[in-house]
Amino acid sequence: MPSCVRTEHVLAAILSSTEDGLLSFTLDGTIHTWSRGAELLYGYSEPEIVGQPLGRLLPSDDAPKFDGLVHAAIQGEFPQYESGKRLRKDGSPIFLGVSRAPIRTEQGEIVGIVESARVLTDSSTEIVSEERLKQTIEQMPMVLWTTDLNLRLTSCLGAGLRSGNSRNGELLGKSVYEYLKCQDPHTTPIAQHYEALRGVSSQFEYKRHNRVLELHLEPLRSASGEIIGCIGAGLDITERKKTEEKIRYQATHDALTGLSNYREFLDSLEREARRGQRSNKSFAVLLLDLDALKSINDRLGHLAGNRALKRLSEVMKEQCRSTDLAARYGGDEFAVLLIDADPSMARQIAGRVQAALRNGREQPPLTVSIGISVFPDDGRSAQDLLEAADRELYRQKRASRSRVVSARAR
């Protein structure tokens, strides 16, 4: 370039170009320079737009995204090229391909951004589809995000992890620590981001704000295959988890009483027996039989019989500890697994259940027979403990019937 050609002449020639919409703006979003091409592209003259905020060219839903871009620019990282929608002076949309570069001081500090935009006439349909896709993702219970090598967000779409009134565009440039509200690098989901930077993919569930998400994390690679960050995708599975929990509850609980069913009780008992064999800690089993249920059904009907079963189940819930497992064993039989209980505690809880049922004011009066077995004294397997408790239960029932017969004879 001849020395007689001054820099300001070159700049003036660039700004007078009609091919591209060239402009520059400071980090507070104020437009600083405006080319002839920008005037033709957007419809604003230089006096009308210089000194005005760049937001006048942006759709309202893109304003937070611009704020995130500026924040990323201050950090020295922002998209060099992207496509999207802008607004003309008359409010009509135009679809542009936009290139950006930082404006730096002699000390290397970024003080502004220069932007060149060109209408994507051949790709408008694709851009519209892309915009519609983004709008769709923004409304879906999912989230897509990418980060750089320092785990700062470079893109973010979707409503899956959004909180309050924040918009995804406002998150650009922020760290995943802030985005995911987690400061410990060794816990989920931060640890998985560091694994992705080392080339390891992961899939896991993550709970936040009473929601459950299924997250996938992968290394983000450049065209040459070099890892340049992370890419994450998450789907809100809260409702699915609730449905699964409901199905599991129905499969493991008795519909009438709300207590655990036979299968759940037996599985828990077998697990506790294995734990007891490892730790040698005692626990107890109670088998309960509601006395004279057949008589109640015959005299008062099955609805009264069902109410009697529910009365016993309510007493069991009240008198057992939160760590214990109460179950309807079958028909008029019930069971309780007493965790970390010795014979004395087992007899105490059994006595409380019998007393509470006997002292109940609701008619007809109810009584219950209870058999007790304790690990390891009465057996070391689930089967042995159930058989021992069953023998004790029927000894009590025989004794109870004998007392009734004797009382009638007198």
C-alpha cells in the first residue's frame, strides 16, 4: 500500500462499501460506525443510528443473547460467525450471516466489536427453519448447551434448566458452575464435564429445582477432531419418574391398607438377613393375625371386615418406628420387619399394637395374635425366621381359643 494512502481513507472506503452491512459497536451495545452497506441493509441512515443501541436491530427475544455475547467478548471468546434474524427500520425481518471481530487497544484489551453482515438470500428457508427449531427447543422440557475448554457456556437452548425469569442468552459466557448451581468440581454434574474434556462420554440423572433430568455429556470436537469443549443434552424426565414411582408403589403395596405387600416384605426380609449375616446385628419379625375376621364378615359384611383390616394397618403404622417395614402378609395376616431390634424391643412393640387395637373405641372391638422371631436366635435365614414366628403365632391363637372356650364353659 502506498504511503500516501492514509488509514482514515481506507476506513472511509470500507464504510462506503455497499456489499456488506459493516458496523461497529462498543461493549455497552452503542453503535459507533455505520457503513453505506449497513444503511441499505437495515434502512437507517448514519445520523439516525450512530449513538443508538444495537438492540434496535435485534428481535426482542434476542436481546438477552446479545448481552451474553458481549459478556463473552469481554472474556475474549465469542462466536466469530453465526446466522440469524435482524430487523429493518420498518420492522420487517431479514436473515443474515454475521461475522464479528474484536476491536482491541494497543494493550490487547477488547473495547468494541466490528460486525459484517450479508443477506442469506439462498439460505433464507434454512434460516427460517433453524429459527423455528430454536423456538421449538426453547419451549420443550429439554436443554442443549456447549462450553469451551474453561467450561464457560458458548451456547444454550431449551427450558430444561431455566430458573426464574432468566433467559438462556443471558447465560453465555458464564461457567457451568453458575449455570448448574454447583461449586464442587468433584460432584455430579461438574465432574462429568471434566471427564468430557478428557474424551469420556457419560449419561446420568440429575435432580434440580424438584425436577429430574436425564443428562448426556460428550466431548465437543473441532472439524479436525480436537476437543474444544463439552456438549451437553438433557431431557426433563420428572413426569416419567413420577409415573415409574407410582407403578412401583402399586406393585409393592397393598391397595386396601397402603402397607407393603407380601413380595416387598419378603424381599426386604431377605436383604436384612444377608445384612445381619455380615454385621451380626439382630432384628426381629412380627407375624400378626387379626382374630375372628371371618365372624366379622359373616355378621356385619365384608365392608366391615375391610374396615377392620384398615384399622389394624393404621395401628401398625402408628406404633412401629419409621425404620420398620409393615406389610399385609395375606388375607387377615400382617407382618412387621423390625430393624435393629432385640427380643425386648420386639415384645414391647407387639404389646403396643395389641393394646392400641384393644383400646380402640370403634366397633366391633378387635384383637390380634402376634408371633415373634429374632435374628439370629430363632434363625439366620428369612425362611427360618418366618417359620419360627408362624409357630409362635399359632401357639398364641391356640391359647387364645382355649381361654375363650374355658370362659364360655364357666
